[in-house]
Amino acid sequence: MKIQLRVHPTEGDPYEVTTNLFVVVAWERKFKKQASNLANGIGAEDLAFFAYESSKLANIPTPLAFDDFIKKTREVEVVGTEEGNPTEPAASAGH
């Protein structure tokens, strides 16, 4: 699953980042939830964590502490999503 986020810092211009598998697994580990639970709704803290981890991976200057990142962020909005596509089975010989 990929979620494209627009981050609005309290200072500076908004920027966009996209989650990846590493970010989703880090979220699952921290919050003891499964990614499938996101279908039931996503909280502000979840979005902030996705933005925080994705920003770090994108080499965007990010505070060391998650709470400090939240303090310096005015808003995080979802601008796009891409569900993971199941892998199609390989074609059998002769087909």
C-alpha cells in the first residue's frame, strides 16, 4: 500500500511524500495494528507517523523525536492512495 501525503509544516512550503512497505511495517510495530485496519479509518496520529517516517526516508530534514515533528506540522493530508495489487499467478507451461 502506498499513501501519498502532502505535509504542511508550520514554517516553510508544503511538500509531498509517499509511504512504502518500510513505513507501513514501522507503523504496525509502533501502534500494534495491522495495515488492513486502515480500511476502518485513519487517525491524525497515524497520518502524522506516516508523514514523519516518509519524510525521514526522503532525506527531508526531520526532528529526531516524533512529537517534535508533530509540533512543527500544521496539517497532513492524503492526496492519493495506491492499494497493493496481488501478484498474478504465473502462466503454466503451454498456455
